Amino acid sequence: MTSNLYSFELLTEEKQTFVNIDEYLQQVLCKSGVKNGLMLVFCPHTTAGITINENADPDVKKDLSLGLDQTFPNKKEYVHMEGNSDGHMKSSVIGASETLIVSKGQLILGTWQSVYFCEFDGPRKRTFFVKIIEG
């Protein structure tokens, strides 16, 4: 069993944004030479996350952002001194990772799906990791 680990840095430009990272994933998949296995995408930040969602209509990202803001507003009652409790909540709900299946050298994603790095406390310099496991 072969294992490959890659890391990437992003500069997010907004407080809350969804960055399509498909190109990064495709790049390392090609570089790895893995034809069948798993790809794990992991975000080591407590106010960011990784998700899979629609890539065809940009309004979906706007609606996700609006829905998260309405569900997790940053309330004055929160006691976390950095003032980003809403970002921590959004990160916990979205999650820190996604696992993808690699088959015949391709990621298995639905027709309208893409993988997104989710920023909830930007702008910031962020890192995410990709581990590809052959098998």
C-alpha cells in the first residue's frame, strides 16, 4: 500500500467564502499516479472546513453562506474573546475533512459536485492537506 501526503496554502480574501479546490486535488492525484484508492482532504483550522457541494450554480454558495450566517450569527453574548465564535460553530457543522474515492485514476464525484475549502474567519492564510492512499 502506497501513501502520498501533500499540503497547500490558500489566501482567503473574505470573512466567509467557499473556495473550489478541485484543481489542487486533480493535480496531486495525477502526480501520485494512484489509480484506485482513497483521497482524504483535511483542514487543520478551527474556523474553516472542507465540504462537497454543487459547482454549477454560484448561487448555491451564496445560499450556503446566508444559511450559515442565519443559523450561527455572531452574538454579543458569546464569551470567546477572539469574537469568532460563529466561525467555530460553522466549522464544527461543516467538518474538517472529506474522504473521496479514486477509481481508474479519477475522483468519483457527482455531476454537479466539487470540493470546497470553507473560510469562516477570513481573510487569512490557510493550509489544507491531501493524503492519497492506494489500494
